[in-house]
Amino acid sequence: MSQPNRSLLAAAGVFIFFTVLAPAAMRGQNRGPEKPAAAPSGALTIERVSSEPDADERARSLHWSPDGARVAWMQLLRPPAKSRDKVPQQEIWSIPSDASPNAPPSGSSREPILLVSADKATASLRGSDAPRHHRLDDDDDASNPYLLRDFAWSRDHASLLLIGAQSLAWFDIATGSSRTLVSGDQPLSDVAISPDGKTVSFIRDHTLMLVGIQNGAAARAVLPPAHEDILEGELDWPYRNEFHLSRGHEWSPDSSHIAYLEIDDRAVAKYSLRSSSGESREIVSPKAGGELPLVRVFVKRVDSAGTDTPLEIDLGPTKGMYLPRFTWLPDGRHLAIQRLDRRQQTLELILADAVTGKTQTVLTEKDLYWINISDDLRFLADGKRFLWSSQRTGFRHLYLYNTEGKQLAQLTHGDWEVTHLNAIDEPKGLVYFTATEKSPLERHLYSIHLDGSGMARITTLPGTHEAYIAPNTSSFADFYSSQTTPTRLNIVTLDHVTLDHVTLDHPGQTAAVKTTSGIPAPGQQAPPLLPVEFLNLKLHLGAEAHAFLIKPPAFDPTKKYPVIIYLAGGPGEQLVRDAWGGATGLWMQLMASKGYIIFGLDNQGTGARGHYFEEPIHLRLGGQEMADQRDGVLYLNTLPYVDTARIGVCGWGYGGFLVVHAMLDRPVPFKAGFAGAPIIDWHFYDAIFAERYLDDPVAHADGWDASTALENLSPTFFKGSLMVAQGTDDEVVHLENALTLQDRLLDAGKSADFLLLPDRGHVIDDPPSRLVLFSRMTEFFVKNL
């Protein structure tokens, strides 16, 4: 299942609902505050934790070569930049798989090689005609448009397309030479190479553009320039951030046509963000109950003179509807379009003829609560069958259909979730997918035959495996981690002969694979870590929740320890996992080393436990979550070593929303709470997310009102200490949330401590701000808990 995540420190757009970061000194039950003890040599520090990436940088940019012989990724240069605005330089590294003719002998170790240095990438993107006033050692490289942002392999895997903020370059791997394809002063985005490898498409000035790779011709517009509120092939904020589309146009398999979305935002509400310099900008932000983007689908022929009129796909009236996914079928004649109603309870799969524009609905999913959109639609090569995932049984599973809408097979079954459809190997009749079958706390790669037989677990090490399978399905890149094991990249060769004869008749049965030695992420190694205890707790209405506990070093059960509870709690989130936690996980360890007990619980409404575990939050946010979290506190109260008078809470985004609930609600008197970017009133949030769970704000006004974090604000109840951090440029949780909270507190004769982060967004990723934020949070908990 796929749900939007929102986080404090996730780098480059990987968001998490929680980030709770406050070490404090352990204090005796009846003693006043003490300063933290001096950290022993080699111990975790705020500086060390804040420099830890929140996710493996390599996974976000990993690309297999088309022949499956090599995998490459972007890697940040170390050490991190000193200037707050400096954009870290990227370089491209690669490693061969066993499918490569240049691969080392089987069983021997292999090391990644530098494919494109940062200097070469920048020089290629700058070109010979561009101004040279930007230097690699400039303090403010945020203004340098020639730094590498992304890359793509050529069809013959001999070259790379280098992608910058406003230029494109073609880089020959063997010679190290390059050609600038696109330059200029305006930003570009949504870059894609055509399937025949001859043309690159991209967006510039709200216009869909094409440039030939070999002919040296200048870029040309496929469509006339669009209005800034009528986007042709370009995504607006809601479609990019709530539906997580990567671009608004797709090439046909034969490269002769492009299908694209037209998004009309003229009637949609805008939100203005103002910088510290006084400049302002607007983003599209549909309000609950207000107008939504009006979206249509068009097909344009691109191998002509560019004068052909685009063909509109006949979807009927799309006002008040969403089109969250679209893709070409293998025949290049048809499109598959997913249409979702505004209540997000009915999802239709529509097949469209790209020549006539006519459509037919082949599959309809309905849900009493809401539908979680996935990326699991895959068509087989014959164009007559496709894989589809659904939570109709309460758990997401894979199904095989034909294009007449007939279900041919249900591939997976059980009280566990398929979390991702990775690949299909049609010659072998195998489907690869990631799932929670072994445990909701883990992720493993599995295979199964197209008829639903012979399910096998491929990965074996306990923990979390994030697999990226090569185009020829000969190998996969496995990013493996656990709570105490930093992420390592393994290149794994799939043994199809073994897979064909291994079935998962019993839990834990695995297939045989061959793995290279793991490649750790560059940078600092993890220090010794405290053990993480996983717990299963019964909630008061009978459901079972997963939780974890981290105890301080030299733990003494006869002493009393303060507790910090991490709150995530939002839809699709999962705090309790056997996975490397990045900076957040290290901060938890740091807090434990300072004398805190660290506790986290995944309440109902969070992900990976099935749709029915999510649904109790439907039509009211905050109520079920806090009821479950209070059950967690009741459990803590049974532990003789917990100081029940000193329990704190922290969270970011949705977790911040729950922190405000915790501090203002009864009956649990939390002593201190840190709320980062808290949602205070869901009317301030975008309609796509808020209406998914709360439905219509008029028909269900009581639920909307009851979901505000200020529902139980009372001077009598609010006796603890509350700190709020907010980025003023936050596009996700707008500034008026924090302002409304403080205004209501002032009306009650109260106040929260505020840390405003000017010109920062929802993700706090520049090193100086991270360090300041961690330090301020530390000081807050040391003083108040």
C-alpha cells in the first residue's frame, strides 16, 4: 500500500510522520533536574546523529543498466557542506552484476567504481558556452544550476543522460566525453528518455519539450505554452505530493506518441508562502469541500511536424474526480487509466483506445472506508492480461485479470500484506513481490508463479529488504538493514532453477540465491547500539499493537527512569519495524544512553497490518490513535522502573498532531511534549488527504470538528510544557496551524515555546538547522522532563 509520509529530517523528499529527538539526563524520582553526564569517548553526539542520513541516499537514485549487467547510483560527496544553502555535490558509482561479462569470478568480492565524478558531471552540465561564474567550491552552491540532480542509462547502456536543474548532458562512459543537449536559464523537470533511446522529453516554462539525442537539433515544444494554472504534461502540487506521480507524461512503447495529463487549477485554492526576504510564491492547495484540479488525458503524436491536434481520451465528466495513475499497454495502442471518486471509495480501471479516444471500464474496486492507491498494475507482454493488487479481503494481495475484467487467479493469500510488486519474469512465469508474510516488522522479497503456486521467500536475513530487480530479472540490488544494522547494499543473483522447485508450504522456507559481499553506505560507521525490545500489547478493545522499548545502559530495574514516547500514528505509517532508523533511530539510542526509556507503539490507523487495522480512524482523526497510545501508557505504568510522573511525548507532522492531543487531553498528564509541524485543524490541510479519512466536511462536520487537536483545550488540563517547531516555508503543514495553536493557547492564558525555522520546509535537511533543532529539543527535554 502507498500512503504519503511526512517527516522532519527525511532527506530529499523521503518523509516519515515521526521524528522525536530529545536526550536528557536520568534523574532520581525525588530529585531536581541534573545536567547530562559527559559523553564517554566514542559515544553518540548530537553532531554525529544529525549527520546521519535518514534514508540510504543510494536507493533513491539507483538505476539498473538496460541489460542488467550493471547497477549505478548517485552518492553525496563527503563531508557535508558547511553553508546552510549549499547543495551537496553528487557523483555516480556503479558495480557489475553476475550478468556482466566483466563481473569478477563467482564468490569473489567486488568493489563499486566511480562512473562519473562530481567535477565531470558539473562540467558536462555546464557545457562550453555557459557562464563560468559558478565554481565547485562556491559557498552558496544552491545557486549553481550545473550540479547533478539525476541520471538515466542510454538504451545501449554505453552512455548516461546527466540531469541538472536547468541543463541536460549526454555522457559517454568509455571516453568520459560529453555533449550538452539542453542549456538555458530556466529550470527543467520531469525528464524521460523515449523507449527507442533517440529523444528526451522534459518540462520547461510549463511546456512539454523534446530534444534529440544524436541529431544536435535544438529542443522544440510538443505543445503550445500552457497557462501557469493549466498544466500540459506537468504535475501540480497535489498530484506530485499526494498521489506521488513522478511526471505527468508517458511515452508510448514505440516512441511515436506521448500521453499526458492536462491539469486545470484555475478554480483551485492557492496557498501563499512568504520568505524572510519578503518574496512570496503560491502553490496549488485544494481546500476541504472546495474545488479540485480538473484533469483530462490527451495523446499527442510526436514524430510529425508537431502540428497534429492532441486527441482527448473520452472519460466523461471528470469534475470532482481524480486520475491518480495512467500507463501505456504493451501494444502501444491502448492506455490504462485509474479513476478515483472524490470520496476515494470507488476506483475504476479504464482502458482507452489511443487512436479513437473511446474507453471501457474493465475493473471497479469499492471500499466502505477508503481506497489506498498502489503502483502494482502491470500488463503482461500479450497486452491481454495484467496484475492488480487489492485490499478487498482486508489485506493487500495480488490478482491476475484479463482485459475483459475477468479474474484469472488470486496469486497471494493470507493475513499479511503485499507491500510492493517488484517485477515479472514472463519466460519463467514468475512474479516477484515484497511482503510482510514473515512478520509485519520485516520486509522480504518473494516469488510466486503466475498461477499462484510455488511461493518462495528469497531473502533470508531477519530485518528489512528493499529490492530493486534488474530489467532481465537476473539479479537484484538488495538494501538490507535492521534496527542495529546500518543499510548495506547487496547484489543478489537469482537462481531460477532453484526457485522453480521451492515452495513456501511452511513459514520460513526460502529459495537459494547467491549474494555478493555487502556494500555499506559511505560515511561514518554506526557506534555500538543498545538492544531494541519488540513487544506485542493487547489494547483495551482486543486488538494487538506492536511496540518497542529501549532501556538505558547499565539498566537497573530497582531505579525509576523517565520515558519519552515517540508518536507517529498516521495512515500508512509504521514506527515499530526491524529496520535501520537513520538519524531518528540514532537519536533514540542517544536518548536512551542519556537515561531515558524509549517507547513507541503503532496504534490502529497505521500501516502494514491490513486495511481493517487502519479503518478505526475513519471519520475521526486523533480519537482512536490517542486511545491506543493511552493503553501504551497503562502498560508503562505496570513497569516498576518507570517514573510515571515524568512521561514525555514527541512527534512531527501527524505525530506532532498527536502530541498536541496528548498535551491537551485527559486523563494522562504528560509532563512535556515536542510537536514538530503539528496539524491543528484539518480544514487547513489539503483536500486529497483530509477528505480520504474524514469525508465531506459538511456532511460529516462533527467528525471534522472532533478531529481538531484543540478539541479539549482547557487551562485546567494543560499543565505540562509544550514546544512547537515550524518551518515557515512548509508546503505540507501550513504556518497557520502553529499560529492557530498559539492564538488559542493565549486565549486560555497559556503559551507554548516556539522555534520558527525561516525559509525551511516540512523536511529540515540543511545541516546547520538540523544541528540547531536537535540541540534545542535536547535542551527542552532536559529542562522539562
